[in-house]
Amino acid sequence: MFFKTRWYKLLPSDFRPDKDIIEEVEKLRLKYSLRDDELSYQVLNSKWATIRAQEISFKNIKSNKPHATAKQVWGEVIASRVMMILDMKGHSYESIATEKIKNLKVNMESINSWEEVLDYIFKLNQEIGIYFPGDNYKPSIRKLMKEEDWRIQLEDILLKVV
């Protein structure tokens, strides 16, 4: 089945899910009669893709600054995410972005793990209006939605490998 998945080929190579979940994602696409472009768009707008982007950012920053501590690199990862959001949201976000960059040193004092970096980024996303499927729902409602909302099912499949 792998060779037939057009949605997979539409994704940039760094954002292609692991081969062991492709069949499961393809079954989801078929179950809900999703177009390949719809599915690839949702993959790119998933929490999984956000995590993947931060991992790539970490790797690139670390290779450019091999002597930097993990915490220093984490700060740069967060700063790069803030700047990416600024590019995406435009000037309406500029004052918030400036404030986030100014407060980054203080915020970094409470961040002690990669998971906390990701949590900070997800909170930032929520704060400025970037939501992922199911973010706004209580776990009990999210569970009920699983059968109906293919976006949540996709997110669950993608996050299995994180």
C-alpha cells in the first residue's frame, strides 16, 4: 500500500510520518473519503508536525552552535518559533512577539526539559490562536469525538511515534 499513498508524497521529506503508521493513516483517509491534499494538509498542521519542526530546529541550531548547552538551544528553538509565528500572523502579533522574546530569559529559568519546551510552544500556539484538533475539548468529550472527527484520529496516530 505504501507506494500508492499520494498524500505521503505531497509532504516535505522531513514531515513524512514513520513508515510503520502509513497504513493506519491511509485506512483513516479511506474511511472518511479524504482527498490526498486534505490529509497532507492536516498532517502538516498537526501537533506531531509542530514537534517535528522543533526537533529539526533543535538539530540545526545545535549543529551551528556545538558548544551551546541544551538549555541555550531550547531558548533559541522557542525564539525561532516565536519568529515563525510572527511571520505567519503578521504585524498584528508584533507586540506579543516582542514581549515573548524580552521575557524569554525569565521563562527559560522554569524550563528544564525538552517536554517543557514543547509544552511552552503549545501554550504559545493556543495563546495566539493556533489550535490542534481536540485541544479545546475535555478528555471525555474528546473521547466521544474520536469516532466522528478524523482530525483527532489522525493526531492520535501521528503522536504514537513521538
